[in-house]
Amino acid sequence: MSTLRNDIARDLALPRTQNEYTELVRALLHQRCPLAPPKAFVHTYGCQGNVADSERIKGMLAEMGYEFTDAREDADFVLFNTCAVREHAEDRVFGNVGALKPLKSDKKDMIVALCGCMMQQPHVADRIRQSYPFVNLVFGTFAIHRFPELMYRVLRGGKRVFEIGETQEPVPEGLPVRRDSMFKAWLPIMYGCNNFCSYCVVPYVRGRERSRTPEAVLAEAKEIIAGGAKEITLLGQNVNSYGKNASDGVNFPKLLKMINDLPGDFHIRFMTSHPKDCTKELLDTMAACEKADRHLHLPFQSGNNRVLKAMNRGYTRESYLELIRYARKVMPDISITSDIIVGFPGETYDEFRDTVSLIEEVKFTSLFTFIYSPRVGTRAAAMEDPVPYAEKSRWFTELLKAQEKIAAARSADMVGKTYEVLVENETKEANGMLTGRTGGNINIDFAGDPALIGSYRRVRVTEAKNWLLFGELV
Ligand code: SAH
Ligand code: SF4
């Protein structure tokens, strides 16, 4: 027995490439289950950055011989790619992992794995270690490219594997990607964040900014276009600081232009733009790029200067509004969306009203609104937070009502006009209706053949019910 253990230890210490590990994992899985390919279930929480990471993990799983299932009870491998940005997201993960316990007792060979931002927090990894002994593999955001090696260690060593270290190495390239959609593709251009907004956990779980090289981004863009994608979304926590420390001089506007100049019939989107680093050069470039959709997601978080300072956001209400004015000057049809936090520690009702007045002034297309959630280790978590949650919830409802009015007026204004939409899917009600999204990121439902999914079509808006829009194919 001890000889076997020594053999395994020696074997695991051998330096190998990730491709070699993939082959070894494939062989071990085949040994375990020679009659049918093993099945993987992957569930992703959180932002598009996580979705893009999962597409890479699924690429690696496919190379290991896995097929995919939407039913966790059918799976031999279950992975949750987690989000740490708010407590609610974390609670859902713990609930769903706990629910796997009976499944795992019935199916001893099932591998349960957790990855993503939550796992990069030591207190979470400790909780998994202690309270969820049936979890086989935990890896953080810096270890994704080493997934084949980690799987090999799980299969060969039989022990639980935790890999949650941090690194500043350049972004690993060459990972296989299994994209969820053939017509809309996520393209990460950078990882991490240097901004340390006082409420935010992202810099702690994703590390410092690391940009991919323009060559790597362009190569993936070409591959996406050749695969027939109609829409490419460039991803980063703060795309505006792309290439900041690179010596090649390619900043985000230049990268955007380079992608725009690639031959092909496709649209470009990007997120997220931080107002602190959003320059006139970017807005001018966007205006000049015929493939860039007229949509700018520019989170302002709060309309009050004292709160913005306490959040460490690096801009003021006035400079934000100046950016909006400039964006609308160079792109009169631009659709602007934003993120808002209600109830930041110490925020007063009057300060919250400045947020409402800002949305009324700008008239955003839509908003992502959040009640402040304290995150372990952040500066805001240590601040006095005297306003009770119930009170913050009332403010939140007040904000939603104000935005509903704005959205309803905007929707009514769209009736009778025709828009080019990317047909995305059938509506959830499965009533013969399709949903398309305009360049401004507004959904319109219309009757049509599902064969249209994945193509651009012209749709005339015929009716607005509050902010919901209905139309017909032109
Ligand atoms: N990098 C992006 C945001 C990423 S997180 C940016 O700076 O705009 C997405 C959104 O989650 C943020 O814009 C913010 O509105 C919200 N958010 C982040 N941390 C939060 C917290 N602790 N509580 C509530 N909302 C939070
Ligand atoms: Fe978080 Fe601020 Fe970085 Fe966005 S810019 S990820 S809100 S720290």
C-alpha cells in the first residue's frame, strides 16, 4: 500500500504540460467508465467574465472526453463556477453545493468541483474544507489553465485538491474554448482590477490587471468571426485601462479600432467601462467604428460626490455628466446603461436622492441596481453602516419606480420606429414569439420562425407595455 502511495506521489511530482495531463485524464476516465463517455454539468454564477471562464473550462472538459448534460443528477462531474460580488450570490452557491450531498452519497465516483471568485477567498475555501467534505476539487481564478493537472491529481491521488494561490504571471493563452452560443461570443481582453472601489471584492479575488496582448485578442477575434459569430463582446472589469502598462502603446480605443477593422459582418460591444478612465478618445473611436454598437455601459454607482469619494470611484457627478454629454454629442443615438449601489455605508436619504436625480437627468435605457452587500476584507465592510436594511430596501423600491417611469417613456417613444435586432431566442413563454436585442441593448418580442435565431432582422415596434416592447418583422 505504502509503495503504491509512493508511486502516486512520484507520479504526481512529474513535470508535464497541461496537454499531457489532458491525455492522462482522458485515459483514466475511459478506464473508469469504458462503455460511455462521462458527463459533465457546469453551472456559472455571476458576470460574463465567469461565463467566459466556464467556456474555457468546458473546452478543457471536452478535450478530456466529457459530454455535457443540463441535469446534475446525470453527471459524473459537477462544477459550480462561483461569484463573490454580493452575499446573495454566495448564499446560493452554498445552498446548491449542500444539495449535492445526497447525490454524491448515491454516486461515489461523481467528482464535485468548485471554482471562481468565491473560492479565491480563504474564509470560503476553509468553510468548504471543513463543512463540505464531499467536494473533491476547489480552484481559484488563477488556476483555470491548470485544470487538467488538477483533475489528474483528483483522479490519481484520490485526495481532495485545493488550488487557490495567486499569481501575476502573464495571461495563459491557447486554452480550448467551447462557446455557449454560435452567434454571440465573449472575448476577454483583460483580467483583474486595480481600482479597489471600497465596497468591492473583485480586486481581492481576481488580482491586479493583466491585459492579453493585442495579438492574442485579435487571433481569438478572427477565430470567432470565422466561426460565424454576429456579435463579439469585449470583456474586462475596466476595459478602459486595457494595455495601460504595455510597451506596445495599444490602449483600449486602439484595440477597438483594430477589431473593428477586421473583415467580416459582425457587431462589437464591450463591458465594463469605468467612468474614471473613459476618455473622449474612446468615445470618438466608438463613434468612428461602424461595427461598434451604440451602447455604453457606464456604471456610476452613486449620484452624490461624498458617497463617490467614500466609494473611491475617482470621478464626480459633474465629470460623469460631462462624459454623458460628450458621448451623446458624438453619438446622438447612444443608449446608456449603468450600475447603482443603494445604501452604501453612511449614505443618507438625501444623498440617495442625488442618485435618483441623476437617473432622471441622464434617462438611462436600463439599470442594474443593487443594495450594498458587505464583503469580507474590503474597506467599506469596516465602515459605520447605521441605516437598517429595511430602510435601504424602501430606497431601492423608490429608485426602481423612478427608473420604471423613465423606461416606460422611452419604450412609448420607440413605438412606430424600426430597429435592427439580433434575434436571440424564443421567449420563455414558448408562445411562438422570439426575442431580439437592438444595438442599444433593448429587447423586443415579435412573432417569427425560430430559424431566424442568430441573425440580424429589422423589427418595427408596434406596442409598448410599460418597458416591454412588442413588434413585427419588417
Ligand atoms: N468592474 C465593474 C463592476 C463589476 S461588479 C465596474 O466597476 O463598473 C458589478 C456591479 O456589482 C458593480 O458595478 C456594482 O454596482 C455591484 N457591486 C459590486 N460590489 C458590490 C457590493 N459589495 N454590494 C453591492 N453591489 C456591489
Ligand atoms: Fe470592483 Fe471597482 Fe474594480 Fe469594478 S472597478 S471591479 S467595482 S473594484
